[in-house]
Amino acid sequence: MHPFSILTLAIFIAGYITARWDLVTRLYELAIFAIDHAPSILNRRHLSPGAAAAPGFLLKIYQNGIMVTPNGLLRIFWPSDAPRAKGQGTILGWRNSNLDIFVVSILRDIAVSKIDSPEGPEADGGKPKRVENAIRMGTLLRSAPHPLGQLLQLCGHSTVQVLGSTNLAPSDDNNDLDWVFAFTDPASPYPSFYSRQSLSVAIQVVIFDRPSPARMQYMSLAPISLALSDKAIGTDGFVADLASDEEAQKEGMRKAMLIDKIRLHTVVRHSATQKEMLLPIILNQINCSAEIAQLMSKNAPLLATREERSLSVGQRVVESASTLWGLVFALIWHFLTVWLYPSITRCFIAGLVSHRIVAEIILRVLEWRFRPQSMALKDISATAQQVDIRLQQFCYWPIQYLTLRERRDEWDSITDRHPDYIRFYNSLWLVANDVIIGIAIGSYIIDNAEWVAFQINTILSEWTVEGLRNMIVWLTDAPAGLKLNNELAIFLGVLFIWVIDYWKECVASLRPYLPHVIYFIGFSSFAGASMPISLFSDLLSALTVHIYCFYTASARIFHWQLTIIVSLFHLFRGKKHNVLRNRIDSCDYDLDQLLLGTILFTLLSFLLPTVIVFYLTFTSARMAIIFLKAALDTIPGVYRVGFVLSFEIPH
């Protein structure tokens, strides 16, 4: 075909699709419906237990057969650690629907022919009645460490069910369509299945790895959330600022509305199928299957009958010796639990209470404000802020630990306490690494305190005293060829130089104490690396307070002069600023007022460049100090984030 003909045909098809877009959309939806409901060969996939799982991410999947039937697909969820021996057994689990079977455990070495009626395995259809009776009486689920209803409620069932048997040939007497016959082979990880129901449906086997509840492994459709539910209350007991929380809530609602609008524009819209609706329950069953299977395996020997025999002479001697040693151990344990442990506990609790009282007093001092609008001490000093954060952590840790202790009263498969666990140990991890790095930094500072003090004194003297003095002298004599007002420049220069000379004498009198200050900073490093960094930040603020004073004075002078110039400019135009209405109104001035205003406007306009030069100089120096303090304040946050990213909870 000619290329031009191909191009013409493509343009025609594109135009037809555009014109008949509704028809094309319906055909696309029909194709998606056919793909979803037609049985096909699925790839083998695997999902390792961990944080989150998507609906189409599940596990190792394969089918026994492919057949086009109107009855759908029978899914069997099979644990990967199920025994593969050829011995007979009973399959226990849940039947979520007629086409969804979840296998929890397989009772091995409890063959049907041994546990059923005396007539043999074919009696009553070959069903293991003893296992069903044991489930009904609660024998298989007895001696549970916690209320079993918590797990069964998550799994959506009141108890486990007998689903079928393994390695047992189907019998003609068993007409139960729901009974599942599984056949395992030690050489193959994939079992084979047979069911009366499989004659009309295809069987899909999903092999899953059990998550380990003891290692806090679980599967979920959503990522774990570490956000505190009580954001409105701070860790120090005070009510936090609710404005940010309200704004965050409004932003979340706005995003949810946008997501709903986007869903309205999707091409394919179909309601969730029964299999999709069962997916959360199936994931809960996968998470709880390990503990339920372990409990049933522990109680499985209760189903088998065993003969009791009397003890031999040697066994009786061993038993008596064991009883004597047990008595000694019981006396020691009684002393430890009744006398020693309570005394240690009371002392520890008294220490915690004393620490909490002292911490609360210090926190009140750090957060005290002279006036409601004034800043607290923790808002001014980086060291006070660091002490405030560390005291809040120490006060909150006992509460977090008591919250984690409540996990002992629940099954490990219940994941409600996992965020508390992660928050608690992340906090301990950060503090531990902070202390370790602080010890290294503190050791270096203490060993080189004299040299560190000399370097700090040299740098601050050269940059904040001598360097600033030379800069002011340079500004008083036509800097960079700028024509400034000599009288005003000399006046401001002499004033600032006099303050610098006085500050230099004060620093020289404090110079002998600088090594002792460095020693104190070094010893504070044993409380964490963030503490010496905060102290260095406050030390920098204290040694550069004269620059802050210069910046404040020059900023005030510049602000006043600029405000007066703007007001005189309005006077020069015959206008004035209406304070009540906050607007510019016309005004009639006398000739003397206009003449005086014009003279002052001209005078201040010519003096403005000199003031701007000094203002920009001290503003630049102040900004450099602010950037340095920001860098010092950022260092603890940077390595905290690094440690959080490198810290992984074992899966």
C-alpha cells in the first residue's frame, strides 16, 4: 500500500474515533469486562511480607486448569510453609465464599482412618468428625494466651472450619461439592487439588508466605501512618497551635474533593467485585494465620489417643531430683520477685517522679514569657530550645513505654500498636546516635580546648572587630568612589568605632575565661552532639552582639529617614496621609510649610545615600551571622533525618 494511502487511512480512523468517542469508550469497557471475567493463565508473582501490598501484588499464583465456564474462578490460598510429606492430614481454614478458600493449617499425622469413626475412612463420607468436634468444643483453640475473639473478628469468622483432606483419594460416598482434596509432593512446592466443584470452575492457587507477628511483619493495603492522633496536645502537656492543624485538615479535604473529581473523569467505572471486597479480610487472615496455626499445632496432639504407663524407677529418681532443684529455684525466684524486684522498682519510680518534677520546673522556666507577646527563653536561645526538646523526650518516654506494654495483652498480629513502637524506638535511636556522636566531638574539644579557644578568638577578632573597624574607616572616605556626606559619614563612623573599641576591651577581659567555656562545651557533648552545637550558636550570638546593635541602630535611622522622606514627598505634592482611613488625601498647605518641607526633603534626600551605605554594611554582617547560626541549627536536623532514613524496623 502506498504511504500516502496509509496516512489517509490513519487520519480517517483517528477522525472516526474522535467522532464516535462514546462508542469507542463502551467497546473499551466491554473489552475490560471480558478480560476481568474470562479465565486466563496468570503469571507467577510473589509478595514478601512487609509494609504494604497492592491488590494485584499477591504472591505466587498458578492454575490447575483453564476452562471457559460461567461459574468463575475458585481461589485457594495455601501457606508456603505447609508440610509437603505424603502423609494424610486434615485441612483447616476458612471458606470466605463459595469461590474463596483460605487454608490456615494442616493437621499432619492425624489420618482420617485413625481419628474417625470405627467403621473406617469411608464412614460418613470420610469426613474427620473428631476434628470437627474438637473445633466445636474448642479443643484445638484452647490455652490461648489472649482472647481468641480478637483474631477471629479480624478474620471475619467465629471459628476455623474443616475444608478438606490431604493425600486422601476421593471416595464415591463423599458427595460434598465443597470438600477439597489436596495432594502434596515433597519434590514440588505446588500442591495439586481436586474438588467436585472444580468440574465446573477453574482452580487458582495463591501460595503466600506467612508474616512473622513476633518480628512485626504484616501485609496491608495502605502504608503505615506515624502521625500522632492527638496533634492538638503537645508532648509537654500544653495545647499546641491549632491553626496549622485546621489548615492541614482543610487542605486534606480539598485534595480529597479533587481526587473525587478526577475519579469522575476515568474511562472505566465499575463497582468493586466480591473478590476485591474480600481482599482486606484475606490480608487480615494472612496476618493472623501464623499465630492461629501455631496454637492449633500445639493442641493437635490432644486429638490423638495415647496410652498412659507408670514411671520407671530411674524416671522417679530423676523426677525427685528435678523436684528438689525446682524447690531451690522457687525459693530464689520468690526472693527476687517478692523482695528485691519491688524495692528496685520503687526506687526507679521515685527517680522517675523526681526527674519529672525537676523537668516540669525547668520547662516552665524555659517557656515563661514576661508578656504574652514577648518571646520565651527557648525562642531566644538555641541551648534552651535543645534542653526543652530533650526534657520533653525524657518526660514522654515513660508514657510511650507504658503504651507499648499494652501490646503484651494483645496478639502480635494486631498492628494497632506498631506506629507507637516505631516512634518510641526511633526516638531512642536518634538520642543514642546523638550521644555517640557527641562523645566523639566532646573528646576532641576537651583534648584541644586551648587550640579551639585560640582559633575562635582569632577568627572573631579578625572578622567581627578589626575587619568591621577597617570597613567603617573605609566607608568614611568615599568608598568605591561614592560621593557621601563627609560630616555624616565621619559622625557615624566615629560613633561606631568608639563602640567597637569599647567592645574590644570587654572581649579582651573575657579572653582568659574562653578556654574554660570551651571545656564546658566539650563536657556538654556527652549529652548529645546537638548540645555543643547549640552552645556554639549561643556563643556566636554573644560575641557578635555589637554587630546586632549596629544593625538595629542603622535600621532604625534608615527607617525613620525613609518615613520622613515619604511624608515630605506627599507634602511637596500637596497631599497628606489620612491615618484614620489609611489613604492619601489632598491638603492645602501654607507657603511657609511648603518651603520648609521642600528644604527638609532636599536635605534628607542628599543624606539618604550615606545612611543606606552604613545600613547595607551592617545588614550584610548581620545576615552572614544569621546564615552561620542557621547552618549550626540545621546540622542536628540533617543528621537526625539521615539516621531516620537509615534506621529500619526489622521485617
